[in-house]
Amino acid sequence: MNLTAQQRKFLWICIALAVAYYIVRLAANYAMQAAYYQQQAIRAAQQLAQARPAGAPASPANLSGIWQGKTGITGRGLCTLRIEIRPTDPTHFAGYSTLTCENLAPLMTPQERGNTAAAVLNQMNPASAILSGTVEKGSIRFHVDKTIGTNGNGCAATNFTLTPFGATQLAAEWQEATCQGGSVVLQRARS
């Protein structure tokens, strides 16, 4: 069967649309699954923290080091949180956080997708902070001593809570003054 040039062009457009639909649907499903698993992990970490005795301190030897995790944040895209934790004494810690976000279309509104300046700023100037914290109810509660930078939307964390999650992970939650904050499960990057 011989196809005319117009029919071939139409066929290629249909194939391209089918492939684009598949990729967008796959990314959307991945983002929804990641958000679901992240919320399950946070709930489990909170239940674990409540089950511990109120005075049970986290061990600095187990938590010291660099921790990192990725999460999807609506309006910002796929974000990586990196936190360095250093004990200052058995119940006090110093911390250093960096939150870098990459635009991911399913997590962005149409206006945000077109804002390439914010996307570049989010990568080149991540939201960073110097933290200090204490052990409370099995978690480390950090407050921000100094903000080093904000992301392209002007978002910066005001506090963090890190809760041991299983034997090798931390559940991290943070709040921000002008934005929604977030949560993520962290893995040890290096000691």
C-alpha cells in the first residue's frame, strides 16, 4: 500500500502523539506513586516516634553524616534534599541543608512550566540553610539559624524534623514561611 506524503505525515503525527501521551502518563503515575509511598513512610516514622519513650535520645553516632533524598513537590518539580548532620554534644546537633528542584512537567502548572528563569535559578541557587537542633521525642528538631539562599519562588525552610526511619533511613519534614514545605525519606549519602 502506497501512502501519500500527507498520509505519512498524519501517521507520524499520530505516532508522536501516542508516544508523548505514554511518556506523560508514565511520569504522572510515577509522581503519584512516589507521593503515596512518601506519605506512607512519613506516617510510619511518626508512629515509630510516638512509640518511643519521650526521653529516648537519638544516637549522634548513628545520625552523623550526610543524608539525601528525592521527592516531588507540586509547583516546584522533582526536588533533592541534602542534609549534613554533626553532633555538638549528645543531644544537640548542627545541620546544613540544601534543597534543589528540577522542573518536572506533571508537577508544574502551565504558568510555572513556562518560567524558565525560575527553573534555572532553582538549580543554580538552591534553598540552603544553617541549622541547629535538639533531640525531642526520638526526633531531631532543627530550627534555621541562617538562610543562605532561597529558590526561584522565594521559598526557604524555617524548621526541619528528622526522625529515624528503620535501621538505615531518616524521615525528614520541613516547614516554610511562604510555601508549602514538604517531606522525604533520606538515605545516608556518606559519613
